[in-house]
Amino acid sequence: MEPQRNQDLPPFVKSWKQFYLLLIGWLIFLIAAFYLFTKYFQ
């Protein structure tokens, strides 16, 4: 019996493509937030 492919995904995403898009979006958000934080307290 072959294991289900989406079994390792978190419950709030439907596919690996959606997971990676969310991950990239989250990383872009963090980079922007840290950049603005650094500029504000410079």
C-alpha cells in the first residue's frame, strides 16, 4: 500500500505548491518586517 502524498502537509494547505507559496510569502514578510524594524531604530 502506497502512503498518501499529502499526509505530511499541515492541515491548512491542500498541496505542496500552496505550502511553498505560503512559505515564500512568510519569508518575504519577515524580511520586510526586520528591514523596517532596523530602519526605524537606526
